[in-house]
Amino acid sequence: MIALAKTVYGRHGGLIRAYMSMVSGSAARLALSLVYFICIANVLPISDFGLFATASATGVMVSRSLAFGFISPLYRVATVKPRLVGTYTLGFLIAALLSLPLVAAICGAIYFMLFRGDMAPGIFLRFMIAEILCWRGLEVVSIVLNGLGRFGVSSIMVVMGTALRTLAALAFVTLSYSTLSDWSWFYLGSNILAVAIAIIHFYPRRRLRWRPRLYVRRWADSVTVAGAEILFYVQSEFDKLVVLAIGGPAVSGIYAIIMRLADLTALPVRSFNMLLVQAIMRAPKTLHRPFARPLIELAVAGVSFAAILSMALYLKFIPNGLGKNVSEIAPFVLMILLVPGFRNLVEYHSELLYATGRTVRRVVNLSLVGASKVALLSGLMLWSVDPTLWVPTLNGVYLALYLASALLTYPAIAEATDRPI
């Protein structure tokens, strides 16, 4: 066994070290995210927490339209042609500026449709600036660093951003603030500071060059990826908007807390996904290895299940372990043990399509999975807003979404590689 481990490490030492760097960052983010979650979920009323989580999800979705997806060419260049990072950075900045009217229009439409009766426009605007311009800006820096292979630096930077959010939450609690309006200022301030540090201290120093011919060549890919990114986050975040629209703030608060706990299980899986995407981009034959697909899916599902089970058992024996408000939701966590695994596998399928260059098919798949999710959750909420009924049924909803995603994804990948997987 020791000899086998040494052999595996000898062959894949660089990959293992990169993953450990990213996972160590994920572990730190997980700890900070828990502190952050405990502070906010237990100070804000459950209905206000639901509004905050839904507004944050809105910002995350809309942020994918920033720069019309030009982050994709920037990431590809950082991965395979790092000398062009400065050139594509300027292209990204120009595209981001041009996309702002579209971003504002989308935010305005969503606010008037869903939030106008429950949240003041100034509060909503502050959450949108924090998510779309600030946190997405930090993510862009992280993506570029990962493309350059600087995984440890990227992890440190993201942990720094998460730590600033957590410090803001601790200050919010310590100073005895309790309203959603107050929290929006703390949240915006921490995100502005995080993106400023990320850009000034962490972004690679490159000379900015204006090369419009290169941008035009990549334009179709970036727009396609932007569409896929928006659709991916629609299918992963739009559920909160559906629950708010049908069930109201109180039900959306319960749903937001449950899904936030489930989402914490995705941190190590996302690190794995990023490394896998890079491996496939550099060596497409990675997917040709025997049993690659079932083993990877089993690993993703197993890690997700173990993580949520640990959380559920912790809350079962220590109900107040994450605070008073969360203790009211604690019994429901044992009812969603399969949800994180299915959610993470749908995300993994999307990354596979991106890695194999099936960007148009990725858009189609995400559209279908997203529409299915909206339909299933709408039906579920219309059927009952009693959490003892709809919470356990979420396992069936996400199982159906996983099966749909798998049936749409693997034939497309087999077609792309022209070999059965």
C-alpha cells in the first residue's frame, strides 16, 4: 500500500500538491463561512435572512453577465498562453464597462418583480454592488491566478475575502446591529475592501495591451460561456427566487438556511472540478481511462454525503450548535442527505462540458436542467409550504435533476471525444 501511494505521488505529485493547496484554502473558507453563517442567520430574523440570501443569489446570477463572459478567454489564456494575460485583462475591463447597462436593467427588472414589496431599493442596490462588482471582481482575480497555476496564492486571496466578510458579520453582531439595512452596509464595505486588496496585491503585473482582433476572435466563445454561466447559476440559485415568490420570506428563510448548509459541502468538490477541467483542457484523453466516469461520480457523491451527514448528526446531538435560529431548522437537515451529492454532480457535469469545449451544448443542457428545476420547485411549493412535507421531497427533486443532467451530458462528451466513455 505504501509503495502504491509513493508511485501515485511520484506520477501525480504536482496535481496532488495543487489540490491540497486548494483544499487547505477550502477548509479555511469552510470554517470562516460557518462563523459568518452563524452570525447572520441568528441575528437577522429568518424572513430577513431569506431576503438577504435571495438578494445575494440574484447578484451571483446577474454577475455572470458582467463583461459578457469574457472571463472565459482570460482564463484560457492564463492557462495556456500566460504572456497574453495583460492583453486579455484590458479586453475584460472594456467588456465589463460595456455590460453595465445590461446588468443594471436585469437587476431593476428582478427588483420590481420580486423584492419591491419586501426590501428598500437602496438595500437591494448595495447587495447587488457587493456581489456583481466586488465579489465577482475578486473571483476574476482568483480565476486568473488558478489559470497561471498559482493555486496557493489564489486560495489565500479567497480566504482573505471570506475572512473580511466574516469580520464584517462579527462586527455586525458585536455592535448590536440587527436590521437588514444595517447589514447591507457592513456587507458592501467588506466586499469593497476585499476586491481592492485582491486587485492591488494579488493580480499579476502585466502590461495592458489593446488588441481588438484577438477579442473578436474569442467573442463567440465568451458570449456562449456567459450564457452558460448565467444558466448554470440560474439553475443553482434561481430556486431561492422561486421559493420567495411562492412561499414568501419566512419559507424562503428556511429554504435558504437548509441549502446554505448543503452548499458548504461543495467547497472541496469545486477545487477538484477546477483541477479536472485544467487536466482535460491540457490532455483530453483523461476521460478515456476505464471507469473514470463512475469513480469520479462516486467520489463526488461520497464526499458530499459524508459532509452533510456530519453536519446533520452534529445538529441532532447539539441542536444549538449553530445558534438559536438554525436550531429551529436543525431537524430538517437529516431529511436532505442526498441533495448535496446530486447538486454537486450537476455542477460537475457542467464543468465536464466546459472542459471538452462543448459550450453550446452546455448552454442547452443548463437551460433544460434550469427549466426543470423551476418547474419542479414551483410544483413543490404550490403543493405545500409545510416544511415537514416539502423538505424531504427535495431529495426526489434533485435526483430527477441529476438524472436529466447525466442523460444530457455524457452522450455529448462521448460525441466530442468520438469514443465511448
